[in-house]
Amino acid sequence: MGIKVTPFIQANRILRRSSTGVPKGHCAVYVGESQKKRFIVPISYLSQPLFRDFLARAEEEFGFDHPMGGLTIPCKEDVFMDFTSRLRKL
């Protein structure tokens, strides 16, 4: 019997490695299709169901080996910005 590592736990491990210049309580994520842009988001977003969908997509596409060294989210930049703007209103 093995231990299952959830995407949330694995994301936390990746984020710890890429936390240079990130304020406490936030994490860096890379978003975009061809050219990745770095965003700093509150860690509280990681508990949101829609953000977990982004994490699941990242796991499907990259596994746990993210090419940017940080958490890479495979979606269009404008989609991510729209999503995070809705989260800020909650």
C-alpha cells in the first residue's frame, strides 16, 4: 500500500522551491500557452475548488515536473486573470 500525494500537497512542495521574491502568504505561478507570465497569488486560492481544477490540469499536462521550476498552469493568461479577479471578489 502506497501513500497517495494529493495535488495540493505536491503543489506546496513545488511552491516552496520557487518562492524567491514572493511575499509571505503568497505563491508564484506561471501562466500562459507559449510564453509564460509569472503571477503572485494568495495561498488561500489553493483551497478554492476552481483553483484546484487548475492544479489538476497542471498535473495532467506536466506531472510534477514543472519546466519553469515553479507551478505552471496550462491556460490562457486572460482566462487566468478573469478567474483570479472573480476570486478576489469572494
